[in-house]
Amino acid sequence: MTMGIISAVFSVAEKCYDIAQEVKAFKRSSKKLADRIKILLQPIEMVKEHESILQEADQMSKKNYERFLEALNQLKKHITEIKEFLQTLKKWPLYQKAFKKRYITDKFNDFNEILEGLVPGLSLILQLEQRKEYINKMSRFEDGQQAIKDDFANMAKDLKEILETVQEYQKNLPGKSRVPQTLQEIKMNDLYDMTPSDVQGTFVYLARYKKFDEMVAIKKLPDGDNEVRTSLKEEASKLKTFESPYIVKLWGICIEGDNNILVFEYMENGTLRKVLNEQHAELTFARKLRMALDGALGLYRIHNLQELHRVITSSKFLVNKHFKVKLSDVGLSRTWKSASKSLPKIAKQKMYYAPELLEDFKAFDTKCEIYCFGIVLWEIFTGLQPYEDGKDMMRKKYEIPDELPKTTGDLISRCLKSDAMLRPNISEIVDDLRKMLDEENCQLE
């Protein structure tokens, strides 16, 4: 019976040690509590290794033996309570620990005191000299007060950093969106300080919008083209139905005089391809996952509305100053097709074609866009550009770097399957990226 209780005590204690290592705030207090348990278990460990000690215990008075058994049972009970307390503490967010600091302090103090009170009873299993040494060792064990103070100091520092981060983030928030819900026809004199820019893609100018004194991105299409103007009005109206945090917002259009202009929100870091060219080495893996997920959520919105983008490339995803990625030119395929008649041909678009499109362009569907997005994912995680030599597009192999996590490499490979039926849908891609990001964030905590 006694050996059964001892085994149970060690089993619970082992779990206690493991949980104590996982507690983030109150780490010192948790470790101190676990260390106290370890020292407390030393005489019981001797019994576990040498059962003959229990036989010698017959020489103890019945009263002392019962005290030892009582202390052993109490130890089992209290270690179980400590384990459950640490499990709860591990789950609580930092702010909850701050609100419950008095409760937590009392708990640590109570457990330390209770464990200290078990020393005399547990020491009865030892010989007299060993007993004295054991009691002296426990008495020299530093109490938990300093550990608790240190933990509170660290927690206060963490909370201060969090508060400062939140305050800084709030400063940069645009507040309630001022982008109109319905399509606005903007006057040319409402746009000023217009300058050419290559930040946000081709044919783009930057300007200030007088109505809100807001920086905006201007896309100027061929002037005076009636076909462009007709599709521009129709598709721009439709674009307002795609409102999403992951799609570049359309402020309005300007068709005053001969102008054919789209007015979009300004994305400070420009195209995703530009960011990857200039900053890929500085981007953390977690940041790349977040950018990939942002991009996937933009495409997710479109595909869930049974629509196609038709021009998925890394230059169609734009990045703001917070590195949030949004999909641009959504719902404007006919406008761009009309405009392209008077613009230079962009050969690079073919570099994103799914294999089946090189044989039959009419086969274009969501699976083709998944292939295109697979190339974008490959770019995000490698920093490389597709078909840099512009040759052998049909035989292109996208090599997955060995250092890339297997789950990420597998997702890219699935998107780039030659057989369109084997490619995942956008919902599956979003789910996979969310899981990867959650796992990465857990590892960073």
C-alpha cells in the first residue's frame, strides 16, 4: 500500500515539474515551488530505491509510522493541487494574472508553507542523523517571497511594454474607415500634389485627396477611351461589393473630361514583389506566414463569392506600412483587358500561368488561380522570382529550400501540382496557414 502511494506521488510530481517549466509569468515562483517538492521527495526517493527501509520502519513507533503515512498522503494531495494550480496559471493571459496577483501570491505562499509543514512527518522514515541533515537542508531553502517579488517586477515590465505597444498601434490605426460605401465620382480638382510613383505598381501616381487630406494612389488608364470608361464604371461599382480588410479599398473613380482614373487607398510599402526584392532577408518566418495568410484571405473573399481575379501575381498584392498584405485590382479584369490594348504587353504575366493554360486558356478557373497563388507563396518564402530566365515555363520546377518547415513546403508543392484536381482550394490553404502561424507564435512565446 505504502509503495503504491509513493509511486503515485512521484507520478504527480513529475507532471508538476513539467508544468512549472511551461509557466511564463511567475516562472521563478513556479520553479521555486517545484524545487521545494524535489527536495521534499528525497527521503521518499530513498524508500522507493530501497524498500528495505520500510521493513526497518517496523522498528519505528506505531505513532511515528502513522505520522509518516499521513504526511505521505498529504503530500500526494497537495502536489495534485499544485499541479492543477500551475495548469490554470499557465493558461491565464498576462492581464488576468495581473488582476489576480493577490490570489496568486496567497496561493504560492500557502503551498510553500504547507510543504514546509510536511518536513517533520516525512523525515521520520530516516535515521536520526539523516533526519537532522534533511530538516536543516529544508530550513535553509530560500522562501518564495523574493521569487514572487521578482516575478511581479518582470510582469510589470511586460505589461508596460504591452501597453506601450498598444498605444503606439492605436496611434497608427486609421480609426473608422472614411472610404465611402458607395462608388464616388471624384473631381480632378479634389486631387492635388499628383506625382508619378512606382511604389504601388504600374501606371500609378500618388496624390492627396482634398476631401479628407488623405494620401491616395491613382491609377490612370488611357484617356478618352470609351470602352475603358464603360467597363471602368461597371466594374468599379461591382468592386465595392468586395469590401474586405484584405482587399485594397477603392475610394472612387474620376471620369471627368477625358480622364479614366481609379482612386485607391495608399499602400506605403508598394507591391509584395518590391518588398521581397528589398527586405526579404529581414522578414521573420512568422512575418512571412502572416503576409501569406493575408494574401490568401484576399483570394478567399473572391473565391467564396464565386469570382476570379484572373491576374494573380506577387505584383498584384500590395503591402502597407505595417506589412499588412492586400490584393489589388479585384473585379477589374475587363477594364484592364480594354486598357491593355493601348499599353505595352507584359510578358511576365505568362510566367504565372498554370500548365493547363499554356495549352488551353479557356480552361481558366479557381484551380488555375491556386497555382498562381502557389507561385506567390514560393516567392514569399524563398524571396526568388519565378522564371527569372523567362524560359522553359512548362518544365519549371519550384525547388523547396531544405530549411523551410515541411508543412510550408508541402503546402506550396500541393498548390503547384500539375494535376489541377490535386491542388487544394483556398479554404484549405487559409486553414493550413492559420495552423502554421499559430504553431510559430506558440514557439515564439
